Amino acid sequence: MKSFALKIVTPTRELLNSQVEHVMLPGAEGFFGVLAGHVPLLAILNIGTARFRSPDTERTVFLSGGYAEVLGDGVTVIARSAEFIEEIDVNRAESARIRAADRLAAHAPGTDVKRAQDALLRALLRLEQARKFKRSPGS
């Protein structure tokens, strides 16, 4: 299978710059896959996981939303934050979940409800992915 460049960057780091054969991304309209030679597009990404495959590995990255630019020679993902699922700090994600849930439950004046809901969703999905990774065979 023909490969293409996949780059995943955040405001603070370049997480990945590698040749892959396939990537599945969490688009705003649902997941979509990209193979070499895909038609160009620009897509909004939701909070979720990106899965990619190269000849020697399959990996999953947790994305906190962002954008993907697909060109003939590669895909660039610009994410708010990104981390390989095996690097997710479960204690930190659990603390974030508790903080977000407490903010929503408090109904305090001035609370940015949408931001708190997004933080809760991010924390829940990070925890889910980390727990799946820990349960998977061979880990």
C-alpha cells in the first residue's frame, strides 16, 4: 500500500511526523479515512481519536479537536492538544473530570457552561481511551 506523510502538531509541539498508509480522523461530520492520493480537503476535527497505520505499526492519538488539511502528498493535523493514548495520565484526566463535573454542578454565575461541558467530554474520552489501552492484549 502506498504511504504518505502524516504530521500532527499542537501549539506546543510536533507529536508526529511520519509516513503512514492510512489515517482515520474524528471529523465534525463523523470519522473519515484518508489513503494516499486522497482529494484535497480541509476538515474541522472533533474531540476524539485518530488512528493511523504504517507498515510496521498501528497507533492511536487522542485529539482535543482542531483541523486537518489533506493534500495529495500528506495530511497535517493541527490540534488544540494531542497525545498518544499510552501516554495519557489517568490521574490527571480523572482530576480534570472531577473539576469539570463540579463546575457544571455548581451552577455558579459566570460559569462558561460550554467550556465546562467540553472539558468534561475531553476528560471522559481520555479516560475511556486510556482504560481501553490498559486492557488491550499485549499491554
